[in-house]
Amino acid sequence: MYTAYIADTPNGRKIPIALEELALDYRIHRVDLNAGEQKSPDFERLNPNGKIPVLVDEGSGASLFESCAVLFHLASATGRLMPADDHGRDAVLQWLFLQAASVGPMLGQLWWFRHAAPAPNAAALDRYTRETQRLYGVIERRLAISRHIAADEYTVADIACYPWLVTYDELGIDIGEYRAVADWLRRIGVRPAVQRGLDIARGTHV
């Protein structure tokens, strides 16, 4: 049994998607980011960085933070959503690191400057729009030669990237310019486990 500490954010959505794909037993603990629960002493004992998500193995008491580390752990522990060979695992790791180091931070900054900044900042919007477009282009070129991001098979790299890249409307990105990404988003989005995971993150799952 796992406990997933999440909120309805792109990083938070990854974890219920993966848990649903792997059909693992888990429960959700919702963290109220607006109330600052992620900065509480109890939460910072689980993640000293004070951010969601966190996954706790209730059997061992071990906890993991950083969403891509959680995804890699779940795939490694179950032997699923990850190629079995070293080359395939390395490919997944590359794309997990790209998502954590570039896709999440750059798209997150673009969202913030478009929707949450206290005052307009044209230079920041230009910078983060161009970088986001560049990253969509990186994924577009990859998906032009591979059915999924890290390999032809579906892996945790797809789960890591999907909740971010599917926010293109909120980011002001014309997805029509990235046809391979649009096709991939459609294929991932119709997976039942992805739909359940998103509903669970939103709190709308019945």
C-alpha cells in the first residue's frame, strides 16, 4: 500500500496516472498548496524541499520525493513501464531528466508569467514562450521517429511528460504546429488509466 501526497498540478497528476497504470494499491492524501501545507514541519519531514508529490510505502515507511524519481522507482519495483535492457533504461532516464530539468521548469515559468505574475512582463513571456516552443520541437522531432517518447513502447517517460505537454492551450502554444506531439497527446489521453489518474488528481473520480 502506498500513500501519494499530491495536488492537482502537472507533477501531482503523474503519480496517480502511474499507480493506475500499474494497478497498485494506494490512497491519496491531498496537500492544500494555497494553505501552505507543503511547508508544514510534518510534510517537510517527508520532503525537505517542501513540494509535492511524495510517495510513501506504508509497508516499509520509506518515502520518495521528486516526481520523476517516484516514477522511476515504481517502474523499477514492478518491472513495468520500463524497458528491461540497459540501453532502454538509459533512454528512459534521459527523457525523465529532460522533463525534470527543462520541460517542467520552462513550461511552469511560462504558465506563471501568463497567468499568475502580479504585473505583465513582456521580456519574460517572450523568453519562456520561445523556450517552450523549442522544447515542443524537441519532443516533436523525437515522436517523428518513435511511437512514444523514450521508446516505441509506453514508459514512465510518457507519464512524466504528458501532464505538462497537454497544457498547450493554457500556455498559448499552437499544437497544430506539432503534429506528432498532438497525435501522441491524443493516444495517451484516451488510455483509461490516464483518464482515471487525471480524475483522481482533480478529485472527480467516482
